[in-house]
Amino acid sequence: MASKQLRGEPLVARILEATLEEVARAGYENLSIEAVAERAGVNKTTIYRRWPTPEALVLAAFESVSDKGSPPNTGSLRGDLLDYLRRYRAVCRQPVILSLMRMLFAGGGKGKLARLIKEMTERSDCDALVIFERAVARGELPKDTDLPLVRDLVLGSAQNLILFRHDTCTDETLERVIDVMLLGAAQGGRRK
């Protein structure tokens, strides 16, 4: 096991990366500490010393990759959305996000893990909502626009393309989705 010489943060990073890869491969319910240890090139006791349960290990792994960045601010709603969706598309091609998506579609795990995934989703929803709030402030959308609805429609449509039609999800496709949705938002996305 070549990585036994690793210590501190490099060792932790390797174990957490191996954990995410295993969750992506096997799913949370089938996660094996032994498989994580083998993938990371460490003894399982090394893992158990820091993380006494699989839930604690997966929780730490997802916390290590949770997005703490701010939403794009290009000066236009269209530009912000295109930047946001390009980044999302790039991230969705990583094993880490594949594992997160598997967990979300499978019910999100249990206990603290389910709460973490819910918090990550809510943070992402809030970040996206900021993009639309700025658009209202700039006059790009009417003040009475139902922002959560418009956000969900735009991002839901794009997410479907990114996750399930990734081979045809080009920048041009994303631009067309944004344009169609924003046209609808400008015309009829108002609150009653």
C-alpha cells in the first residue's frame, strides 16, 4: 500500500475522494469501509480512527466538496444563467456529483447525511434565486415575477438536459433553453 506514507491533510483528502468514488460506484447503502480503504490504499483502521461510522465518513466526504462559491454576476440574467449552467454541467461530469445525484434519487441516505444533502440543495437553490433577484433589481424581469417558479423551470429544464441528455447538451442548447424560459418569465411568470 503505497499511500501509507501519507499523513495529515493529503491522507484525509485521499480517503474522502475514495469514499466519494465508492458511493458513486456502489451507492450509499452498499458502501463498504473495506472497499474505501482498498481504493485509498490504507488500512481500514486508519479510516475508523477518524470516522467511526460509514455515515460519518460519507458526511465528511460530501462536506469536503460542498460548493461554497458565490453565484455568477456577469451583469445580465442571461449571462449569469449561462455561466451557472456551464459550471453545473462541468461539475455533473465528476464522480463526486454522480454519487450525490445517486443519493438524491435514491432518497438521500439517513440521519445527518440526509440533512447535509438537504442543506446543500437548499444552498444551491438560494444561490440560484440570487441570480433572479438581481435580474429584477436590474429591470430584466418584472417586479412581480414568481422567482422560485421561474428558477425551478429554468434550472429543472437545464438539469434534465445536463443529466439525461449530456451528449447533446451543448452551450447552444443551454442558450436556447435559457432564451425560451426567460421569454416566458418576462411575459407570464408573474405572481397572481
